[in-house]
Amino acid sequence: MFPPLNIAIVGAGPAGLTLGLLLHKKGIQFTIFELRPKITDEELAQPVGSLDLHEETGLAALKECGLLEEFESFQGDTTEAQVIADKHGNIIYHDEGSGTRPEIARHKLTKLLLDHLPESTIKWNHKLLSATSTTTSGYQEVELDFGQKGKHTFDFVVGAGQSLSLFSEC
């Protein structure tokens, strides 16, 4: 039998947090590394853009995490409806949207996911400087260098951040 994998997720946005929660639900250990400082409740209460979730991807992941009902309670702030008006405020076009891609404010989704993850699984303020792949005794490992925050070695690394071009070199 193989020993458990040592998994790193780089990026604590919706994708990284969702993956972390899926692993957590399966009892698989992981660590999420995030460049930003820990997000405060005040920051999460600020208005931001919204994300639309598709049935076969985002909604399927939330269902697997057991969060679909909670997600549905957060949808009220956003909509797929469209209103087009001229410069005088006369409505030229209006529709209610298709309803097939429910939307949620990005911060509400982040809070929903964070509320279900153990705090100890996320390392905030960790800027990834480099990733180096090595093979030892037939096994490949990746060393992540976070500068003053240290170097950490993992069996498997998932890049879930916005700018992970350095992984194309690994």
C-alpha cells in the first residue's frame, strides 16, 4: 500500500478552496498556500464581482462538498437578468436570464468555502518564489520555495492561482 500523498494547493481562490474542501471531505491531507494576508470578515462583506456556476462544473463541485443548499441561500445578490436602457432611462431590452448558471458574489462563495475548511489547512502570506521538481528513489517530488516562509516538499502540487507561469517550467 502507498503512503498518503503530501498535497499542496497554490492559491486560495474559489478553485483552490473548493479542491481543498473536496480533499478534506475525503479525509485527504493537503495544504493551501495563498499570497494574500488572511481575509477578514470585513473584507468578505465588501461588494465584489460575481461568478456564475455551471451545472457540470462549479455546481457539481459544491454538491460533492455538500454545500449546494447553503449556496442557494446566498444567490440573492446576483442574477443573470439583463436590462438595457438608453441614455434617458427608457428600457430597450429586458430578460430574466436563462437560470441555468446561478450566480454568487465572489466573497460570499469564498466565505462559504472557508467556513467549512479547517483554518490550519491554509497558509496565508506565502508568496511562491519557485518550484523545483526532483526525483528521489523513483518518486518525483516538488519543492516549493516561499522565501523567508521556508521551503516545503510535496508529492503533488496543484496550481489554483491566477499567475502560475513558473509551473510551466516544472
